[in-house]
Amino acid sequence: MIINGKRIAEDIYADLAPRYASLGRKAVLGIVVVGENPVIASFVRIKERSAERLGIPMLRENLPESATEKEILDAVDTLNKNADAVIVQLPLPAGINTNNVLAGVPNEKDVDALNPTIPEDGRLVHAPVALAAVEILERSGVHIKGACAVVVGAGRLVGGPSAWLLRKLGANVSVFSLEEGSINDLKDADIIVSGAGNPGFIKPEHIKQGVALIDGGTSELNKKIAGDADPACAQIASVFTPVPGGVGPVAVAMIFRNLLQLVEQK
């Protein structure tokens, strides 16, 4: 089953639209964008289009690549005062302490669930990519409780939150990185969630027949966006998310589900 992330995202937006309409006011999403990276600009446009279709005003704080950490934190603070939730678009320029900036987004506005000072079990919402992975698994009929799950990478966007959420849902989870562990660890997995950012390193011979393979890794290969899994893995897996078009659209939809949840909790 090759997952059509855009179709799942459409289902989520169809569910969210009337719920946003019933709020009685418009939810407002803020975003801080530093520099003029074309890849970042593409991600921001996707979020802006999703916000527009749901009738959500999006406030932007645009800063130059040369912005100081204080200037970025000031922009975050401005949005904290004027928006229901705040996104800090990553990555930030070299020399900026990303953790310090993300810590400036309070829990009640942390739609990306990235504030490093808040433990996972204390968050009001969870990381969009992790939520997207679970949404895809559940819609595909994959049983998470009791499953053997392997998460590749322990990063803040994919690996770390995915491992935590899968454990919370009852999976037996192990985590390995490219530096520590073996690709052979994948062979017994019922579920694989990968966020390593190493294009095509998971091959069909590394996985077992019928595995649910959620590819959350994105990197550039030959000027194209590529995932961690070789596309040929789709012939082995029972569930396979292509890159692009798999996890990504669902993760963006989860940002807006998180935003609604934060507004409703107020």
C-alpha cells in the first residue's frame, strides 16, 4: 500500500474546516522565517496555503540571514502576543542557538511541540511528524500496540517524538542512528519510522516482508527531494510512504489540528 499523503491531508482538512468555523473567532498562526532559503520558502508556502483554505490568518516575522539571536527572540515574542500559536521555521542560520529560540515559544502556543524545556509527557500537543506517522499507521490498519517498532534517528523533528509516541501507544520501540547501531536492526521490525535524512539508505534487503515503513526523512539527491527508503522498498512493505507526497502533507495538516486543539484548550 503506497500512501497518498495528500489524500489523507484532504480528509483531515475536511474535518477541521467546520470545527474552525464553529470557534466564533479566527485562530491566528504566527511564523518566524529567518533568511531566504528556497527550500524553507517552499515549506512556508505549503503552510500558508493550508492556512488560507481554513480561513486562518498567518502572521509572519521575516528576518535577514544576519539576524541575531536576540532579534529572533524578539520576533518570537511579538508573535506570542499576537497569535494563538507560533512556528519557528527551521533550520535557523549557523551561530544561532536553536534551543534558546525554541524555548521562547510557550507550551500553550507550541504548535510544533519543539520547546526543549517541556518534557514529552507535559506537552499540550505532540510533534506533527510523529502524529502523522501514527495517523497513517492507524488509517492503514496497522496494530501499534505490541508491535516491534524501530525508529531510525533521534532528532527533534522525527525520531525523538516518534519513538516517544509509539511507546505511549504500546509499541516495543528501539532507536538507532547511523553512527550507532546496525541496519540489520530493521529486519525484525513490524514498523519502521525513519528520519535520518540519508537518501535511499534503507534497501529492500534490509526489511522484512509486510513491514509498515514510514519514511520521514527528507534530503536532496540529484536536485530532487528524496527519502531515507529506496522506492523499491514499496514492493516489500505492506505500508510505504513515498517522499515527497507521503508523510509531509499529513504532517502539515497535523499542525492545523494542533492549532485547533490549542485554541480549544483556551
